[in-house]
Amino acid sequence: MVEKVLRIFEAFAQHAHSAVTLDEITKSTELAKPTAYRLLYTLCKIGYVEKLSEPGKYQLAQKFYELGKDTLPYQRLTIVAKPFMNALLTRFGETIHIGVLENGLVTNIAVCESQNPYRLALTVGDWGYAHATAMGKCLLAHLSEQELEDVIRLQGLPKKTAATITNRGLLLSELEKVRREHVATNIGETTEGVICVGAPIFNHDGKSVAALSVSGPAIRMEQGLETIKNEVRNVACRLSMLLGYSPEKIERNLQIASDGQNSLVPSTILQ
């Protein structure tokens, strides 16, 4: 039965730009017409397909597209990103995060925690204010003007530490720098004594869907900050490519870290 339902969805994929008739579905799926009709009836009933007013035509309903809109891209990203996160953890020894923007807040969807006794310890599901985090700045920087205003109106610009940016004009200048450099820093803006470096991850549409970061105590992070910034940006660009983002658009960001050390990108992932 599962196979038959998937055949029906494949039939819709073959006619992506138009509604589909029952005859077209039975031809594509090689199912008996009564079977195809019963499955379509059930899919309509539970909201994944809708029958049009035009006689005998069907199309995928909004519920179908919403099914994987949020969860599946994150799932794919976390699976693809795991070797990269482990490589960053091995090299720098600091906690690695991937976060997404939800309701104007940055939420962790993947974490590789440092094994150092003194470390930043966050878990999947933990959240923070976007304006005060490196990952959040990466995601805010690529919103439309209206989307950014909506986030500020919803969450405000609360002060977490003395270093937190709470002025709208200063935040806009910071976000412009992030767009230009494709990397963001949080130097004690959420927690005093902690530095975080983040870079945006883009999907095939060029949308910033997530951000990657390295976070740790300032006493360790500040020693190799430029190297960390280069490598985080480098790895985020590779992840973007694996999500279908055009390499030409991010070629300028795919340089080897300025200290001359080799990139952390696992060669097996790129083959």
C-alpha cells in the first residue's frame, strides 16, 4: 500500500506544472483505476491532495508541502553536517553548533560539545536572542527588511551583557558587515567571557536556512580567532554547496584559512 501511495505522489511530480487527471495517474502508476481512485479519495480526505472544481482533476494540497518544509531540510542538514562538525571539534576543541531561526529566536538543531572542563555547554533545542548571537546575526543579515523588522518587533533587542547590541542602527551596521564578510562574531554579547564565531548556510534557493558556529571561552578562542573565522566560513560554504547552493556565488569564500593550514572539509564528502 505504501508503494502504491508513493507511486501516486510520483505521478504528481511528473506533472509538476499542472493538475492531474485520474486517467493520467493510472497511466503513470500502472494501478487499476478503482485502486487509484480509492487512494486519491483517502489522500483528499486527510488533506494531502485536493480535488479541483474542474471535473476529474487533482493536485497536491498545501498540507503535503508543509509536511517536510521544516523538519526534512533540518534532518538532511544535520546528517550532512555531522562529519564537518566533528572535524571542527577535533581541530579547535570547542563546542560546535548549527542553529536555525524560529519565531525570531535562534534554536540549536545540532551540537557537538567540547570535552574541555571549562566549555560552553548547550544542547539541541536550546535557544537564544538572534541579535546577541553569532548564528543569529548570520540569519538576521539575510532576511528581508520587513522580516528583520518583524523579528525586532517580536523579540526586541534585550540586553544580555554590557556588550550586547541594543541599538537598532548599530545592529543594522553589524548585519551589513556580516553580509559582506559571510561571518559573524559574538564577543561576550550573550555570556561574558565567551566568544562565538558563526557563518551562514544557504540552500539551493540562496536562502540562509541555518548557521554554523564555534563557541568557547574567550581565553582560548581569541588566540586563533582569525583562523577560526576563516575555517567556519569555509565549512559553512561547503555545507551550502551540499544543499545545492551555486558554487559560483560563494567561490570568494572558499579560500584556505589565512594561516596556511589545510581546510577541514572531509575529502570523502566532496567526492
